[in-house]
Amino acid sequence: MTPAAAIRPLVVILHYGNPAVTKRLADQLAQSDPDPELAALVLDNAAPEPYPDAWKRLPENIYWAGALAKAAGLARDMGKTHLWFCNNDILFTSRPPHLSRALGRLARLEATVGRVGLYSPAFAASPYHPQMVASPGFQYRLARVMDGVAPLVALDCLDAIGGLDVDDNPYGYGVDVWLSARARQAGWELVVDQAVTVRHRHHTAARAVDGFLETAARAEEAYLRKRLGPDWRERVKSWQADFQDVDRL
């Protein structure tokens, strides 16, 4: 069993866009989990509207995947075992304390299912990833592929699969799919926790940047076609339907 105390996460909120959106999540987590060891730190991705109390502000926008890679490196340097990388446009909807409760459940999950490479809260709704949507009455879901809205990544898993593989796609769309597919293939479990839930407002910052969604979609197409082949959309769709809901933990 992995005791909860052995899980040492760096919790990061990626800031881009409206500082008030980031502050809502930062305040929610500060109130929920006042333990300094679980402090959620704001990484400002060179946002045009800087976050006033950012932990770090990057000198240039390195987009989602670049920021994920940067945060993973910082987590290693700090002696952490995990990186919890949260979009700023989520809010937790399950009962608090959000972080410590999730980590306790992760420890129990690892005692039950084995090594968990990627863990995520379930979503209230998702237009893109049905396998991430909460299903009342179940404790957790073993998935084949994950969405990257709020992944808790085991750094040992990341090392074991050779890192993030983001050099040709800094924007990040599709990186979560490829990351989770490689983790699963390497024998790590992917867990969606049905008892820890979030609400997500999709593309809150992306829509504010002219042309970004189109550019990111083209990068995703090239990235996943290169790695999964021309039928990558069908493969991903089949993976999304490949999950197991479990009603006890």
C-alpha cells in the first residue's frame, strides 16, 4: 500500500486569461486545504493580465504542454512524487477538503488496483471526453485514456515512459491522449475518481486569443496522426469507450 503521506504532490494552477478566474480556484483550494504542504501554487504562463500573487511568472507563453513540462521539472527539483496540474477554469464540486481527501483516496486506490500513473477528478460534464464524466453510484473508473484538465501525474510514471513527448506540439491538444495511452500501455493504471468531482468551463482563455483554437487543432491533428496513424480519431474514440466503473473502494 502507498500511504497518503508518501504522496508528495506539487499542486499547480496554470494561469492565463482573467486573473479572477484563477483566483476563484486558488481561493477554493486555500480554504479547503490550508496545509502549506498542499498549497496550490499559481504558475503564470506570461499572461497578458498577470496574476498578482503568482508563485512563478514565465518570461514567455510556452502554452499548456510547455508549462506542464516546466512544472514537472520543478516538481522533481522540489523532491515531489507527483504533479497535480490544474487548468484555472475548474472548480471542485465534491465535498472538501479537496486535495487531502483526493490524496487519501489515491493511496487507497494504489493499494487496490496497483500503480496509478494518472489520476483525475471526474467532470460534471464534458463535450469531448465522455469517459471523464461522473457516474453516480460508483467509486472510481479505470480508464484507457484521460483528459488533461486536472491530471495528477506520478513522476515515476512520466520517467518510465520517457517523458511528455511535446517538442512538436507545445499547444498541448492531444498530448494528454498520447501521455495516457503510453502510460496505460506501460502497465500504469488511469483512474477517474467518481467521488472527487470538478466543473470545467472549456476554452475559457483559448477563446480569447484569435485563431488559437484553430492553430491548436491543426497541431493536434499532425501530432496524433504521426503517433497513432491516420485513423487516430477512431482509435481515440474506441479508447474513450473502454473503461470499467467500480462501486467499491
